[in-house]
Amino acid sequence: MSTATDSPTDVPAETPPTPPQVRDATLASALRRHLDGPFGDVRDHCRGLDPATFGPSSAPLPMDEHRARVTSQLAALAAEPFAAQGFPEHQGGTAHYGEAVAAFEMLGHTDLSLFVKAGVQWGLFGGAVSLLGTSRHDHLLPRVISGELQGCFAMTETGHGSDVQSLLTTATFDPAGDELVVHSPEPAARKDYIGNAARDGRLAAVFAQLVVDGESRGVHCVLVPIRDEDGAPAPGVTIEDCGPKLGLGGVDNGRLLFDHVRVPRTNLLGRYGDIGDDGAYTSPIDNPGRRFFTMLGTLVRGRISVAGGAGAAARSALAVTTTYAVSRRQFAAPDSDVETTVLDYRTYQRRLLPRIATAYALQLAQHELVATMDDVLAGRTTSEQDQRRLETRAAGIKVLTTRHATDTIQECRELCGGAGYLWANRLAALKADTDIFTTFEGDNTVLLQLVAKSLLTEYQATFGDLDTAGIVRFGARLVGGTVIERSAARGIIQRLVDAAPGRDEDVTFGIRGTQLRLLREREEHLIEGLARRLRRATAPGADAFAVFNATQDHLVDAGTAHVERLVAETFAASVESCRDPEARAVLARVCDLHALTTIERHKGWYLEHDRLSPARAKALTAVVNELCAELRPHALTLVDAFGIPTGLLTTEMSGTA
């Protein structure tokens, strides 16, 4: 490893002007209050947690030691109020769902193994019991909340991941014994990568094909004990350890196989499909497709939480890297004895500052998502359309935030050169631990296709039934516009767009409405084009699947454009709502940088479709450069506003190790 140039930069022809470095605690505090959103008190409580107890280890730990440490951390976390906030009062909780997710997000600044372990215990396993179970399962929840009953969420199989409807594990009702027989019929049915299974889990929420009277009723969830009181595998249960992984060494991922394991009929989590005392199957949802997607939709909190944790991890990396960048000097200009701070180089600013701006945008979008989730889970919003809209937005935000985390942490590692490769500087662990997030809670490419499908749905309530044929039929009759969800701040956003000048050569990129209009135009064009392509499947003799398969890249682009527009509009509305004048002024420039770099990233599309002329495209690059230079003096203030406890940012690079 070369140490001569451990940070890639330009060699300046002359000394660039060094702007005064601003670390404005008052401004940072105002920005932090805005970024914290409606859950500032919860976040402050989390900031007060002892980093020695909950923080990451100072050096890599052996796998068994790391697992034991995280289990101990989980027990300490159970003594805090956060777990109970995620459950209804009649199940032993306090029903503060948004606060629970906000607190969980803050764990993304600690050891991410703790973040995942807590997510499995209280989000996935606890969430399945709470949201898919009935009153007969409520007695389990206080033990889940306290951590006394450790569990796992057994959905993914070796042969099936994203295609959950085709899982191979079966749960067959035996009326003679009033039992369910859970079985893995072939090796591909092995439950794989199951968190909490290899070491600590005692009870598994197992997703399986429910068979009653010889008829498959689709995928349902059954509680299956996997260990006895002594920790040995339960009869008929085979437990294997997944062993070392790329990251998340403190999470005990395991594999589960079931050999005709018998459990009581009442272990079926039967809120959406149950077997009565008479042995008859009943469901409040007749359509199997709707029933399946409704069941999965109730677990949307896990997807939202993954996005939150990924965003937190990216902000940690940005804070570490910015601290490094304002003090690290490299190369002196001719006739100068003073080396230049690396953040004063245009290339460095270009690689770092837009990512800080996007971190702001995604955190604010996450707040709106969590607030919507809180309304749904608390019953303030009850329509099926609202539930589907939440699921669609959660999928999209999860995709953008986890991809942002993966790309940003890698970029931060490179921006810190050799120092970024050292464990002591946090980036190595963040890079390894977040890599899985792009496929956690749904593969990102699959989720983007789901987002795009929802955009083609005339009624959000029918999202669960929209198979390939349904999409084609809708695409065939979609004319004269698109069906696009608008943000809650629709009035504000529409006012900004309406105030922007029309599309012409003199359009000003600094006008917020122009930025939003450009993002809207791309989304709408992609969706309309997608509908036209799908219409071809209605031609006589057309292969509907082939047509659909040929549009998958288009689906992904449309889904991405939709979520990018939503995030930008949410940021714009948030700027409008900021009451602190100084904070609002800085937020506005950060918002500009995020929106314009998003447009710049798709500059080829705007040129191809004559939405920007070559001259305007060049001007866009110049505006982004100017914004980076303008925000460079505020870099430390911007990352200080993330409110990450100092004890979690201690590195050799910061000089505080």
C-alpha cells in the first residue's frame, strides 16, 4: 500500500483560495433540530446512551466473542423504553411506533450487528407475532419485549428469496392431533441466513405453505420452537451455523431444516388466515393474492428500519470523512510552502458535498415515511390505499438509502486514503456491515420493479393482485397521463413548480420549481413510455411475459425516477417549513445541491430527450461546482448537525482517539 499519496486529489496549478472554515455550533444546533424531525427527544435520549456499552468494538473481535458481546448489548437495550414503543398497549407495549423506529435508526451509528440483532428480535420476530398473530399470541409479547424470549424470522429459503409466494416449506394441518406438521421437503426448502438462529433464538416465526384438507392456502406464518430449555435443537429441527460473513460478525445467522415437526394448531399466526376449532380454514380476505400481500405489508416496518439504519451509517461515514478532509493537507502550489487542505480541491468537494446533501434529503424523506407508518400502525389511517402507498414508498426509500450508504461509504473510504482502510477509523466496519443492506428486506432491483408496478396501478388498493397480466391490461388502457402519487406537501410543491418559468434556454437552475419540474418530467415520461411498451402485449399472439421481461430495465428506471422525485419534493417542502432563517438559508442551498446533482446524474437522459440543450447541460455543471464552493466552509457544521455522539466518532484521523 503506497503512503506517498494516500488521498487522491488534483495537483493545483496555483494555490486555491482557502475559504474560512466555519464550525458554527448555533447553526448546527438549529439544523439538527430540523433534521431530527418530530422525534428529537427520542434521538437525544439515544445520544445519551453510553458508547462504551453500545458502541462498536475498538478492534475486530473473534466471531463467538462478537456474538456474545452483541447479545449482552441487546439485553442492556431491552432495559431502555425503545422496544416497548413498537408494540400496542394490550401486548405490553406503549404504541409509540414512530419513536421506536427513530430510536432504532440511531443504532445505525453504533455497532451495526446490534442494529440487526435488535431488528430481528423486535422488528421481524416480534413484529410477526404482534401483527400476524391473534389474541391467543398476545401473552408472548411481554417476554419478547424484555428479551426473555429470543426469536427469529424464518422466511428466506436456499431456493427462494424474493419469490416468497413459492416457498417450499409446508405446514400441513393434521386434524387427528389438532396439530400443524412443519416440514422441509427438499434441501432447497432450508431456511437460510436466519438471524438469531445459530445461537440465541428459541422460537422461530416460520413462513410456510399452509395445507388444510389437502388444499394449499398459500404462505402463512407458524411459530415453531427450535431449541429446548437447555439450548439444544428441538426434536425434528436441524440447526446449522452460517459461519463467518463479510460483515455483521456479531449476528448469529443460521440455517433451519424441519423434519415433520409437530406444533399445536394454535401456533398458526392467524390474523389473516386461521384454522378454527372445527378444523375449517377461514380468512377475512378471500383473494389469496391480496391475502398474501396484506400479510407481508404489515411487516413494512422492517423495510423502513433498514433504510433508517443505512442512512445513519452513511452519515457516520460522512462525519468521519469530513473531519479528516478539513485538516488533511496535501500538495503545495508553486511558490507556496503551505500544503492545501484536501477539501479545498474541486474534485474532493464534488465527491463529498453532494453526498452530504443527499444524506440530508434522505433523512428528511425518512421522517415523512416514519410519520406515515406511525399513522397506519396507530390506526389513524386505515384505508387499504394508504397501506399500499406506504409499502410503495417504503420500498423506494429503502432502495435509495441503502444504495446511497453502499456508494457513500465506499467513496468515503477512498477519500480518506490509507487511513480509511484502518479499523480504528470506523469506515472498514461500516463498509463491511452495510454491504448486505441492498438485499436486506428485499433485493433493491426487485423493489424498484414493485415501485414501478404500483405507479401503473389505477387504484393503489389493488396493488397486491397486480400480476404480470394485470400490469399488461392496465398498461393497455392507460391513456392521457399517468397515475402518480403526490407527496403530502402537494400544495407547496405545486406552487413552486407553477411559479417556475417555462422550458426554454434561459431557464434558471437556482429556481426550486425548475428543479422539481425537471425531475417530474423525467418520471412522467418514463412511466408513459413504459405503459406504451406494455400495451404491445395485447397484440394478437403476443407473449405477455416476454414483453414484460423486456421492459424490466425500464421498470427500474421509472421506479428510480419516481423515488428521486419524491425525495426532492420532500426536501423542498421541508425547507419551506424551516422556521430558523439562518438554518433555512443553508438548507436551501443544500437542497439545491441535492436536486441539481440528481438532475446532473441523468444529464444524458435530459439531452437525449431534448429537455436540456448542450449549453444548459454545461451550465448545470457550473452551477453544481459553485454550490460546492459555497457550501465548503459549512462542511463541518453540516455534519455536526447529524448529531452523532462524539464517542461514536472517535478515530485516529480526528486526533481524538
